[in-house]
Amino acid sequence: MSPIRLRRAERGDVPTLLTLIRALANYERAPDAVIATHADLLRDGFGPEPRFRATIAELNGTSAGFSLWFYNYSTWLGRPGIYLEDLFVMPELRGQGIGRALLADLAQTALAEGCGRVDWQVLDWNESAIAFYESLGARRTQGWFNMRVQGDESLRRMAQRSES
Amino acid sequence: MSPIRLRRAERGDVPTLLTLIRALANYERAPDAVIATHADLLRDGFGPEPRFRATIAELNGTSAGFSLWFYNYSTWLGRPGIYLEDLFVMPELRGQGIGRALLADLAQTALAEGCGRVDWQVLDWNESAIAFYESLGARRTQGWFNMRVQGDESLRRMAQRSES
């Protein structure tokens, strides 16, 4: 029997999720970027209209990693897809198939729910992650720039219509 | 009074949406990429669990463009965001503030719903669009590669766990 066990995150897992999210931010060299609180994740993930889903991976009974995702949509395919926002395995527990199990689980979910694809982003310096994803069949989608308007001040500026 | 009128798309707008989506694909040099059907958009946009929202822009009473978006989520901010999947204005109707009005509407929606940001992608050759977005305060988020697993065959391959 595999010592890896996956389970869908529930309300009581919010402290575990927050710990894993902070560990991921630390790994991505942005330890101060996490301002999300326990209340935020509880409200947005486990209320009447969940904004995300999460799966927790346990190794021999200990929380070892997680995936967190939501639905996106392709108007060309006419099908929803899965956007993987976070995938993380504790650094000291890598190399045991946990990340692969989480991605397999995600692909199974995509197939079961009629999703046409799974999308995510990877930091351009993370060569081992890129190689790992490509070994599983993922491909880099090139030819696009990612654009963002962030923060209330910038959003308020964009919200103004010059002609009105 | 502005001749531009925005309204949230409803069930009866699916034919209009499909026309606009096909026009967008044609503009993005992928005229055969749209396999979405009327039934797909009706089911996914206007059923009990909508996978997307859309706004239609009318100019002097004629459909002139649209935005189509869904929610994403930032685990670092602990807030949902808006992902703009499609933004399009009929080429012959550009330069009259329609795109800007659609983006202003989107920013207003983001503020009203407590979203921390708006994200989207732009084709790297579309210099006029990039300049337009930057003039509204958008910034390119760099340092990430976009990864994708697409299609049932690739998803089935990823769904296999080697250790099980």
C-alpha cells in the first residue's frame, strides 16, 4: 500500500492549508507575500460559493503537500478547465511521488468533470519543476504576455470611463 | 448621453456571444479554433452553476463587443480575483471607447465584489493592445511560464500514478 494518501480539504484543514501556503511562499522567495488569514480561506474555500478546491497529501499520516485549484473556461472549446493555482510538496519530503500523485489526482478530476485541460504557471527559474511537468506531458504555452491590474487604487483608476 | 451601452449577458444572448467569440478567434488568426456550440455556452454560462460571466457592449443599439470572465483566487492575498478570458470589439467599431468601457465595467465589478486584481493574457504580437492596457494601468507580470496539459489523451496519461 502506498504511504501517500490524498484527501479533499475540509473546513478543519484551513490551518494546515495556511501552513502549506506560507511554506510555498517561502520556497518561492516571497515569504512576506502571504497576507491571507484563516478567516479568508474559510470564507472563500468552504462557504456556500467556494472560490477554490484543495487536496491535501499525507505521507505516513503527516501533511506533506497540497494542490489548490479552481475552474477556468475556454470559450473556444466550450468547456471548463482546471486552473492549478498552487502545487507544493514540503522540500524535505520530495522525491517520493507526492507531487506526481497530486497531479494525477487533478487530471482524474479534470476527466471526471469534463474539463478539457489543466493550466498553471511555473517560475521561469525553477528548472527542475519545468522538467518534471514536461515529463508528465505538460507543454509550455508560448506567445502570450500575462497582464495584471492589482490593488484597489489601480482598479479605481481603470474603473473610470473617460467619456462618461 | 454615450451611445455605448453595457449589459450583462443573458440566456438569449448566446447566439450573439457565439458570433463575437468567432469574430475574436478570426482576429487572433485562429478561425477554426472555435468548436464551442450554442448548447455549450448555454449550459456553462447560464445554468445553475455558471462557469463564466459575460458583458455585451452595444453601440447605438448594435452588438459591438464583449467581455467574458470568471473568478480566480489568490492564496497569498486571500481574495478572489477576476480573470478576463475574452475582450473583443468588432474591428470596424474600434476607437470609440468600447474596449475602455468594458474594462472600466470589469474594474467596477472587481471593486464591488472585493476582488484584489484583474488578470488576463494578450498575444505578444498585439502591440496596440499592449499599449492600450498599459495606458489603463495594467502591468506585465513577468518571470512565469504558462504550462498546459490539453486533451483527454494527455489528461489520461497524467492521471496514471506510477506507484499505484
